[in-house]
Amino acid sequence: MTYLDRAAELLETIREQGRYRHVRSHALSGLLDFSSNDYLGLSLHPQVVEAFTRAKRVGSGGARLLGGSHREHSLLEEELADWLGRERVLLFSSGYHAALGAIAVLARTVDTIYSDRLNHASLIDGIRGTHVERTIYDHAAPVPRARRRGSALVVTESIFSMDGDAVDLRAMLSDLGDDDVLLVDEAHALGVTGSRGAGNAFGIADSRLVVMGTLSKAFGAHGGFIAGPATLIELLINTARPFIFDTALPPSIALAARIALVLIREGDALRTKLHENVRLLREGLRLLGLPAIEDRSPIVPILLGSEARAVEVARGLESRRIYAPAIRPPTVPAGTSRLRLSVRADHQPEHMSLLVRGVAECIATS
């Protein structure tokens, strides 16, 4: 049996489990999209698009420590640090790379790692790549300091990407020792919550708190970063393999992200619109008898249980010109397949009504 025969068998198993996926050959067209993490609609904002198109070059040309470092990178790092109230920021080519790089480096400074069970795959993969003893704790229930072994790296999201719920970062910090560190993935909070959209960790002045962020969601751009004490950033520059050996972000992307940051800092009206859309959607779902948490997160899940039911409801919505793809294992735990509705500021109130009506009709027949 060849490796391709084995690959075909594995694919058949995935199909039998109702977990088969495919990549679309073209962008969504004519569908009302509730899958995008472009929460403020900035990927299409004229000023962001213009900044990108006016850049003087496309690719960076190499890693930052070689010929790939450009002024746009340094300016964006400085502006992000000022916005977040952190000493330094270091850009990575993606949020995934930022997670892998930061966790590998931070793991060298502690004895143990503690990770939320529902953390994003990038955080999980980063932890798996270390040789440090690790414990996976129940969602939003970190192991108390009295029960931890030695100095600890605690890893969590602030707003969880599949459930949309938030954790209490101040409470988590209050239970850290002086030799512990808390890595917080703010991917789904930045631009959306906090003063000037600076996230759930904004205003917490504690050197034990390290923030991970992404430019690919509310920024409408691409890339990731780590924000924290200057000493940590210097260590990342010198030891984080996903930074040292990876080609830097295109300066054109960094320039577009700088313009997006200006719009985010001044974007209270956009955030008000976003949160009003979230309120309308959650209110509509509750009228259908579907649970919807009270939170400022733009992520609204509808739990459907089985893979087959989630796919059926998603297909029903798509036939109604609404795109809300089924989320299935391994992205979420078995038995919790769902629709993950992602709300944006450029959605309209009537879009919420269409979605709620479509959900009601599709669930009724599933």
C-alpha cells in the first residue's frame, strides 16, 4: 500500500465522520457573510486600501535580522506599543507564528505551563513544541497558585475564538506569583473592546502580563505581534525561531495596518455599531429559545451538537444566501459542532433579522 493509498483511507474516514472540508476556489459572492473576523470592516476601508496600494514595494525581501526590516515595521511596532500601553512590540508574519515564538521563549523562563482547554490551536501547538511539564485546565478555571508546581506560564485567550466568552484577566493576575507569567491572546478583543479598542488587557500595568495580538481580524490586514516588557522583546528577537528565520511582513501590509490602527483608535462609532449589531442578533436568538451569552464579543455561537446537523443547517442558510459555515471537530470538541456567527460593524440591522429568520427556519427542519 502506497502513502497515497493510506492518504485516501484517511480522507475516507474524515468523510465518514462528517468532518470533510474543502477550500473555496473563489471569494464569497452574493452571500451575506457571517464568517469573517474583519470585525470593523477595515479590510475594505478606502483609507486602508489606499495605504496598501501606495506602498513603494511589495515583499520585504527577507527576515528582519537580514534585509527584510523596513521603517514601516518599526513605526507600526512603536504605535502598537503606545496604543496598548506596553514597553515594546515585536511583529511576526502571523498570529500563529507569534504564538509559536512567544511560548517557546517563555517556556525557557518557567518550570511548568498551564493552558485553558479551549485555547486556540496556535497556542496548543506552541505548548506541544516545548519540553516543559504542562497541565490543561478546565475552561476558564485556571489551576490555583497553591496547587501549581514551581514557576508557571499560564496561557489563555481573553475572548475565546469559538465560544465568544471572556475570562477575568485581573483575577488571573492576582493569583500569579512573582516568578509567573500570563500570556494572553487578545486576537478577538483588539479593536473591539477596551478604551480606544485596546482590548481586555488594556490598563493592566503588570510586567507579568504578555499580550499576543493579530493584525488579521479587526485590523483587516495580516500579521501578528507580541507586546510586553522590553527585556522579553529583546529575548524574542534573539531566540524566537519564527521571528529569526521567517520572512518579515511585507512593508505594504505594515503601512496598511498603521492606517487601520488610526481608525481603530478613533473608532468608537464603529464599535458602537458593532455592539448594537451583536445585541440585535443575541436578542433575536434568545427569542428563538437559543442561548446567547451577555458579552461584548462579536462571536456568537449556536451549538448544534452533531457534525451532520451543523452541516445541514449551514447548507440551509447558504441556500438562503447566508454564509455561516459549520464548525466541527477538531476545531471544537466532539459533540459541540456549531455555527460560529461573526458579527461586523458593516452589517446592517436588517442583516441580523435575515439571519435570525434563516436560523429559525433551518433549525426547525434539521
